[in-house]
Amino acid sequence: MRARGLVWLGAVIAVVLAASALAAFTLSRRVQGSPEEVSAEYFSAWRAGRLETMRRMVADPPGDFLAQHRALTAGLHVYSIRLKPGPLVRDGETAAHQEYEVTRNLGGRVTWRFRSTVRIALVDREWKVLWSPATLHPDLRGPGRWKLTDTGFAPATFLDRDGGELAAGGPLGSYITALADRFGQDDDSRGWAVEFTDQGAPRPRRLALLGTGEAERVETTLDPRIQAAAEKAISGRGAAIVAIRPSTGEVLAVADGLGGRNAFMGAYPPGSTFKVVTAAALLSDGMSSGSPVSCPASAVTAQRTIRNSDDLALGGTSLRNAFAHSCNTTFATLAVERAGAEALASAARMFGFDGPITPGVPATRASFPDPGSGAELAEAAIGQGRVQASPLTMALVAAAVADGTWRPPRLVDADRIRESGERPQPSRRIPNASALRDMMRAVVTDGTADRAGLPSGTAGKTGTAEIGTGDAAHAWFIGYRDDLAFAVLVAGGGSGADAAAPLAARFLKG
């Protein structure tokens, strides 16, 4: 009996020990802290200049983490810093982001204010800051040298179309800086430039123009209500929205979460949004939206195998339906075997590709390199290969369809552009615009964007642009509603139907 009791006691002890070990293991697996706690501690350390504390809170900090912070402080002669975090936003169970405003006094001369975003994620069961140079300033890509330069003039104050002042440190700060380089320089007031030279770059970039004293006031075309809706729609995302008034070419909103003014300056494959251009070439070649076409799941043309997303196969259908469901096989085959490279290039030029951007709009032109007649033509027809565009230039494509005329974009008054002595591109009529509008409406009512929640009256085109093996595709949606055209790009967002079109719906409803 005694032996049996000892066995029983041993078993109980073993169970208790196992339970204790399990409890200890479970405790060790628990998530430590919260994103709210990490944010509060990180900003507290930043205010106090405790860089070592900040570095310990960062997941995989770069070896020059401390040096990058100190380079900014020394190069700009920072006297003081003030940080104002906004609300922390949870992005699911394992990530969060928080926008914040930072104000620095530089050299005791001028105040520099702008907004950026800090990102926080769950790493090995512990909440950590996902630091990158963009945490210091949204236009940074890596280390470099900072300098505060006396410009000898004060930059203009820029206003929205309702007369409200556009803060140099707000979401549009880098765009205002670019405009200030070209308009409204007042030699009677003092100005300072915040310059940053990227490591290995031959010359500095201006991140801000700051002034003391009164300077000229320049009105822009930006609409504060539309701008606010665009900023809210992309909040915290690596995305951009550009909105255009089709009847005038005025830029109504620029919300840029891509950094580096990439809503205007970036060069991205437009993916299937370029099928608007390809469709225009086919319509000019005598086809109609009702023309019979074939949409197999895969097709070989010019010795290049083209596949549809999710192995979509419609069989025999109409050009309108193939456009609505974004049949790669249809448009690639027709471009190679019917339209040809010259017709496609002509249509691209009609929509502003390879032409200069309007003076006063700091932007990169869209590019359609000659694809020849082979496999590259098949890829170009569906917005891949070497075709490149920005959200601005694709918003202009949507605006051209909506109005029936491609117009050059502008951010400031037309008279001010004329005074600069520079000439914009001429406007161009879009043949068969009515058929293109019908096809873009079908995308929303019956096609790839029919479940995106877009409001009634919206027309558009989804796009999913592949950018390399193993990399997530860029998600696009371009469209229009009444006298408002727009482009949405979600960098690395995947499917245009799943990521960009719902963002467009959020923007339009806002």
C-alpha cells in the first residue's frame, strides 16, 4: 500500500511539475507589451533625446541608427524638437501605425514642421518599432548629409482654391516645396532651404523651403474637401490618390503615402489600367465595343505565353466584356495580331505618354518605349514590360475618357504658367471616347470592380501590375464619376480589384 501511495504521489508531483512547466512555457509565449505602450515610450525617449533607448525598441535597427538621427540634428542645427503623435491605428492583430507631427527649430532662425508615420509590429512575440529612414522624414530612402542653406528669398505661401493656407509641413509639404522652387519667390524676405544629399548622390535635394517675413500668396487648384477625402482614404497606407477635374485638367487632390512625391514623380507599370489605351487603339482600328473576340485562359502570341488572372476563360465574348473582366489574352493577342506597335504607340501619345508635363507641375512623364512587334508588344498591351506611368498620368487617362479630351494637368492658375514663359502640351480629342466610357462602366457594373462598393455612376478600370518574381504586385484603379477623375495606386497591394478599387470607393464616399 505504501509503495502504491508513493507511486500515486510521484504521479501527482509529475503532473504538477508538467503543468508548471507548461504554464511557464505558455507565459514565455505571451505577447509582451502593446503597440500603445511602445508608442508612448518611443516618443518619450525621442523627446528626451535618448537614442539608445529608441534603438532598443526598434526591430533590427540599422548599424547607423544613432548616426542618422545625429546627422539631422547637427546638419540643421536643431535647437529644439516637439513631437505630437496622432491616434494609433491597429492594422489587424500584428501591426499598427501612428501618424505624428514633428516641429523643429532650426538654427534659432526658422521652424520646420511636417508629418510622418511610425510603424509598429509584433516581432517574436514582442511589439517593436519598424524603423526606416522615412520615420525621420517621409522622403528619405537612406542615409545622407543634411544642410540648412540661406536661399536669399522667402518662398510663397500656397493656398487651396478656397483660400485656405496649405501648410508647408503638412501632407503636401514636398509638393509645395517643388512649387516654391518655381513660383512666388520674394527677394524682400529671408528664406531657408532644408537640403538632403543622399549617400552617393552628386547633388542635394530640397525637402523644404522655409521663410521669415511676408511673401507672395499663390492660389493652387487643390480642393480642400476632395483633398481631405483622399488623405483619409489612404491614411497609413503605402498608397496614393490623384484627383483631376476632367473638364479643365485642374489637379484637385494629391494624397501621397508613397514618399518622394511618387504620386507625380514615380514610374510604375500600370498593369491592366493601360488596357484603356490598348482599347482606344483597337477602336481606332475599326473595332467596336460589341466586336466578337476570344478570351481563353491562356494564349500564345509572338512566342509569348499570356495568361489571365485566376485562369479566367470567357471563350467567345465581346470586346466590352473582355475589357470588363480584364482578359489579358484578348488584349495581348489583338495588339500583336491586329493593331500593331505603331497604333499602340500613337494611342499612348494621345493619352499623354512620352510628352512633357505642364509647367508648374513637378512630375515625370509617362513612358511607352517602342515595343517592336514581338513578345514585348504583347506585354506592353497589358501595361507590363517597359511601360511606366505615375498615378498622376494615369488619372489623366481616366480624365481624358470622361471628358473626351486629354488635357494637360495644372496645379496653379493658367495665367501664372503663361507668365513663366513655358508652354503646356496642347489638348487632344479622344476618338471613340463614348465607347471607352461604356467599357469602363461595364468594369464597375459587371466586371472586376463590381464588388468594390463603388457609388452609382462610377466608371473605371482595375489593374494588377507584376513587378518581379516573388514581389507583391502593384494594385491600381483608375476611374471617374461626374467631373472628377482619379487614379489609385497601392504599392505592393496585390489585386487591383481587391485593394485599389475598395480604396477608390472609400475616397468617393468621403
